[in-house]
Amino acid sequence: MFRRHDKSSQAKGDNVTIYFEDVPIICKPTDSVAAAVLLSDPGYTRRTPVTKAPRAPYCMMGTCFECLMDINGVENQQACMVPVRDGMKVRRQNGVPILPGDSKEPGND
Amino acid sequence: MTEPADLIVIGAGPAGLAAASLASKHNLSVLLLDEQAAPGGQIYRNIEHNITHESETCAILGAEYAYGAALAETCRASDVTYTPGATVWRIDPDGSVAYSVNGAAHTAKGRRIILATGALERPVPIPGWTLPGVMTAGAAQTLLKASAMLPSGRVVVAGTGPLAMLVTLQLIDAGADIAALLETTRKRDYFSNAMLLPGAMAGQDYLRRGMAMRRAIRASGVPIYGGVTELEARGDGQVSSVRGRSGGERLTFEIDTLLVHDGVVPNIQATRQVGCEHEWYEPQRYWRPVRDSWGTTSIDTITVAGDGAGISGARAAEYLGQLAALDAAYRLDKISMADRDSAARPIRSAMQPHTAIRPLLDGVFTPSFTTPHGDDTIVCRCEEVTAGEIRTAVAQGVMGPNQIKSFTRCGMGPCQGRNCGLTVAELIADVQGVPVSDVGYFRLRPPIKPVTLGELAAMDLSETDS
Amino acid sequence: MFGAAIAYGLSRAGVDTLMLDGHDNNLRAARGNFGLVWVQSKGKGLQRYADWSRESACLWSGFAEELTDITGVSIAHRNDGGMMLLLGDEEVEKRKLEIAEMSKQSGATGYDCEIITHADIQAYFPDIKLGKAVTGASFCPHDGDVNPLKLLRAMHSGFVNSGGRYKSRCTVNTIDHANGVFTANTQEGQFLAPKIVLAAGHGISQLAESVGIDAPIRPQRGQVLITERIQQVLPMPLNSVRQTDEGGFQFGNSEEDIGFDDGTSLDVVQNIALRAVQSFPQLSTVRLVRNWGCVRVLTPDKCAIYEESISHPGAYVATSHSGVTLAAINARLVSKWIATGEQPTDFNHFSASRFHVQAT
């Protein structure tokens, strides 16, 4: 779907590895997760809750909520608003997210 | 922040940066909140990184983009407390703001607030617009700015508005394979409006530049089709072709990416959530906050600046930010009214050529996709509500956007109507035969962006002294 | 909600009915409705109302089926019971006392509500972890819930399909009465009928006065939170938490005396969020997507008012904040009362005149 442009400082600074559906993607620290995933030609990045229709990022600025993805096990994150971090595991979201796993109770005061 | 700041500025695009910097210069304590990791908003997205590390990308984006570096630098050098990565999710008329940074929710209070939340793309509800591979022209430009990326396969750009032409040219320059630019601008608008401008040289200058861009696009081998109608994206699971009609000719292009654009509209999520009054701007068919000549809204503590107040472009945004800052300084007793007014004079003069071309631009690039023709076209992307469902509900007597929301779930999804609010209003107006301004808009509720229950539960509400 | 249910019942019975509705932005209590079909909290101080609520809950399944059959709209009605979660020992003790009081008040009819333990509750919810703070719950087998927006839509649809006429942007400003005919004066014109039902929620007191009924209501705000959609894990509604059929978690049940302000406030929102994550810790990473206030239509004893005017026969008032719970009985029995005069048993208990009697 997308690639670095010909005149970009291509090799320079591409030093982050994230995993999309277990496949590594080499990207820059300034990339958003959505941008990095688009480098890998993902086809689609989520299926909708209502009809399971395939969707992919649309606006890249945080207003369309199409880029919702599972990042490190937490679903419904706007991938275009999350900067990549080395080792991140990103997955497509499939319909309605599951209830997140056990978490600490609040009020640790 | 334990004490209220003098000023909270929300948005670090040109309006927000300029407002924050100038306010700080006038000895106001300023908190600048922005959801991106770096300053620049959308128009100057990633400017600091690109200026230093991506000279080639800067060359493609041109001098107008590079201009933003100075705005960012001035703000960084000032005493502004700049908090990037801050997603504002609630604003109150008393100056309270709730926002989240790094998974923790905070509150802050300002004696005044300047909202500089900019613009977003008008929805483009054509058949197939929800297919993977269909994106906005702005999205492609953002990928260029933020990640030095461009579409790897065959691209068509379709729609109307200065950005459609600009992005086409920039992508060509970057090496993209653009099959065509399909302009939905009505030919009669081009010609009738070209005559419009009463002696404004800026307008003619703009037209000349526009013509030059079109020549450059054609010279690179990319055809431009005009007066395009019946635009449709097609594909199975992702976009594979785009169809349209130009003159008598049926057009079809096999593509991997379709970039659509129908102009930009003010981002009114924040102004509506806090309860400002809005007015309908008919030439470009959008809602904008009611404001005075300094940007003060119907809520006295809240000022708007930049495209969020009404589309006027990046340069005007900077000046509007400065005017808002001057007014804030005056209202907070840092400068006299006379000083405010005399400082404002050169700013208004400098702004004038940038706002003078607006009537021309607004008249030429009228929205193309306000009312989807087919009943199967999706209007609400989040909840997958079609134009037909909305028309049926209206015909059954459901009169307003909020009732439509209750009846069809249109507007209840995560985007809160950002991509369907205008379309719904146009559809209701169309079926009822009333002006869109009478129809109204969704009632927008907090949170402006989602926030976790855990963050809410753990928030320290005593951070702001009421 | 009241109006739609009664109108639905009337038009299904063949009565020529015109429903006059207000504007898009009116304070519509129906839009704030939580969606509970709730019995266990109803009728303290007025046993007839406790019974009325229970009767409605029993009619609900049939009503839901009928709506789905007629309109094709599934309204996601559940009727397998509901709970009021109790956090800490004090809440359990307080609830035990309330249950004892209601049992006494209900006498032979009985009050079907019992305290269950943390382990009992967890057994009902195998797919979501119950927080340590939950010390118990009061369970009532008659409680349930429904999708309130789908309900409203289905009743509206059923009403129109049965020949009912609906006019929007038609706020009734005043009512005239002459020669057995009522005239509703609106900005869209005048509408005449021999009978008029005031189910206008917040618009009601003034209009009721003009037809000789005193219907004292006061506003009370409740704030509601709704989250993003999550896979179904909560098969039963709780009084302050339910998972909608679309998957969002809905929280609420706050009570504020703040007039007609349907806004929201962070302190109340935080309290609701805190209780939510104390009850179900896994919800702490689930995102809030909407928060709104809704103004309840409260009568002085929180029980319904149903009354036909003595001075203006043919004018009726019907109101309560429990529009969803009572939708079934409103559609069945209240519409019948209006159409034929046939009163449900001991209906006079619901007259507003009960507020004019000195408390004993």
C-alpha cells in the first residue's frame, strides 16, 4: 500500500522493529503504528463490530477511528496516534474486542 | 499545575503555537496541550524532524511547509508549558480542562482557554468509500510529512479543493504513480468565480498559481478530468478500481489507492462539547463557532483561533492565534485596550491578503459530496448506517439529527459524528426540503476522545482548585 | 416513553390516535433511559405501585415478542432477573433492612428479593471477574432489561403501522376545552379530539393544570456513562451497570437535584467510574465513549401518576420516571383505561390527589 519515497533518507533512522500479525516491519521511531503497518501492505487492519467489514486507516489524523488495532494486547487503540516502539506486537482487530484480561484493582492509595 | 494558568491553549498547529508564544511574551502563564508527539498540527506535521532530518521531504512539501519551523521554534524558546501527547477529552466553561497523557488523566484550569483544534476533512460518502485503500488526500500528505511515505501502487486522486491538486503534485514529485486527477469541481464555478474578485490581486495571484499547478500535473503525464460525477470506489475487500463520469465519458481506473477530498471543515468537536453557539456557513456548507473579531465565542472564557473558527488557511491561522493572544492579554489585565488594538493593527493587515482570497476559493471549490445519491452508500462508517436507512427514518417522521441518532445509531460510534454529522444534516434537509441551517447538528457529549474507566477512577480532581 | 407506549396500545386497539412530539433538542427523558425493567426498587411507601411494576414486568415478555413480530425490530429484552450490587458491609446491612421493610409492606403478596453472596454473584458471571469490594447483591427474579432506544423505535413503528399519526416539532403550548372537545394549540396549528393524554414528561405540570389535574413533578438528574463495545460478558443487568446488546457497558444511577441541567460533571463521573472498576476490575482499561446527563421526571413519592380529570373528563395524565419498566402495562392496561374507561384494580391509588393528603 505505502512505501518510503524515493528521495527519503531511507536507510537512515529505520531502526525500530514492530510485528504485525507476527511479521516483522522495520520502521522509524517517528512513525505511527498505522503508518508502519501500511508499509507492509496489510490489505485491511480491522473488521467492524457491526458486519465484520474489512477496514483500513482513512484519515491518519485521529478523527476517523478506522485504524483501531490491537497493540500489545490492548484493543481499540487508534494506531495512527500511537508511536511505534521496538518489539511492539500489533494485530488486526476482529469485530468487537474481548474483555481485557485481569488487571490490578484501582485505589492503591 | 496547582494554580490555574492564565491561559490554556488546545492545539499546537499554527494558531495554537502563535497564540501560546505571543501570550507568553505578554507575561501570561500558558499551558499548551496537543495530542501529537511534536508541534505543528496537521499542516506543519512533523516539521521539527523534517527540517533537521528529511531535507528531501521538505523539498517536496515546499517553502510553505518549511515556514512552520519558525513557529515551532519560537514556542519552544518561550516560557510556554508545552505538553505533547495530551489528548483533551473534556472542557468546561469555567476554564477546566481534562486530558490524558501516557495513560493517566489529569485536570487543569485556565482563566481563559484558546481552542485551536483546526480542521478535518469533509466526509466523502461515495459508494465504496469504506474500502481499505480509500483514504483522504490529507491522509496521504500526512503520511508524507510524518513518515516520508507515499502510496506504492497506482493512485487516483478524486474530488475538489486546493489540497487535491497540491497533494497530486507533491505525490508526483515524490515518485508516486498517479493515474489521474478526477476533479469534481463544477466547471461553471471555476469560470464564474474567476471574475468575482473585486480587485484583489491576491486572488488573481492564487489563480495563476493554481493554473501553474495544473500545467505541472499535466506536464508530468497525469491527466486531469474535470466536472467529474458519479464517483464510485469498487473492490472486493479492498479498493481495486474507481469509476466516474466526465462530460459524456465513462471513466474507469484500476488502482491500489484512491485519495478522496472534498475540502476541509472546522473541527467543532471541542467547541460543541463545551457548548459554544455555532452558525452555518452556506458557501462551504459547514458549522463554525459564533465569534467576535478577536475569536471570543458565545462563552466568554473561550476563544477560537485558526481553521477551527472557520477555514482560512495556515497563514491566517497564525494571525488569528496572535489576535486571540492579544485579546487574552488585555482581558487578563496585562495590556491596555489601546495597546491591544495598536498591536493588532499590523496583524490584521498582514492577515488581509490571506483572508481576501477566501470568497474566491469558497466559491470555486463548493462541496461535491454532501448528499449521497444511492441508498446503499454508507453514511455512518462506525455503525454502518446507510443513506437509505436515514432517508427512511426521516420519511417516517424522525425530524432531527439527534433523533436520527437514537433511531439508527448513526453518530453513536467512536468518531462521534466527525465523519457523518454533516452528511446526516444534509440528508435530513434534503428529504424535508428545509435549509441545512435549520436542521442542526448532533449534540456532542464528553469525552471528546475516549478515556479509560481506570483513568477516570484514578484521576486527582483536586489538581484544579475550583 | 410513556407517550409512545400508550399511543402504541391505543392505535393497536383501533383508536384513532395523534401523537404530538416536541423538538429534536428537547429534554427527552426517554433518551436517557437506562433500559432497566426493574421491580426490586419500586414502590416503597406505595404497595400498589410495587405490585404495578411487578405486573408490568410479567407482561413484558409477551409485549416484547409482539413488538418484534409486528415491527421486525428486535429489542433485546432479557427477563432472567437482576441484581443490585453491594460494596462493603454497610451497603449489605442497609439493603437487608430495606428488604425487611418491603417484605412487611407487601404482606401476603411477598417481596421477591434476597441477598446473595459474592460467590453466588460470580457464578452468574463466569466471564468477568467480580471485584473484591463486592460483598453481596440483592437479586430479584422479576428484574430484567431491554434496549431502550430500540424499544422506543419499535413502539413508534408499531404505532405508525397501526394507523397512528405522529407529528414532530409540535410542542403543545396550551390546551382549550369546550363542548367536550379538547384543542391542543401548537406552533404547527391546532389539533382537536374528545380525549387528550398528557404524557409529556417535563412539559406536564402546566398543561395538566389547564385541564384540572395537579401533576407535581420535579426534575432529577442522572448521569450515564457508556463504553466502547466489548464481547458479551454480563448476561444479567445490575441496577447501575448493564451491558447493552451492542456490547457497550452502561453505568449510571446517580441522583442529583440540579434542576433541568442535562449536562455532566467530573466528580459524579469519577464516582461512577470508581464503583464500576471496584465492581469489575477488568473494566479499568475499557474506554468511556459517551457521558450524558438525563433529567428524570420524578413524582413526589417516585411512583406513577395516572389520573383522569374530574373537571375535564377525557383529559388524562400519565407519568413516571420508569417509562421502560411500565411500557408493557402502559401499552396494555393504561391504553385500555383511556380507550374504554376500564380501570385496573385500585387504580385510584395512582391519582395525584394522594399528594394532597397529610402524611400519617
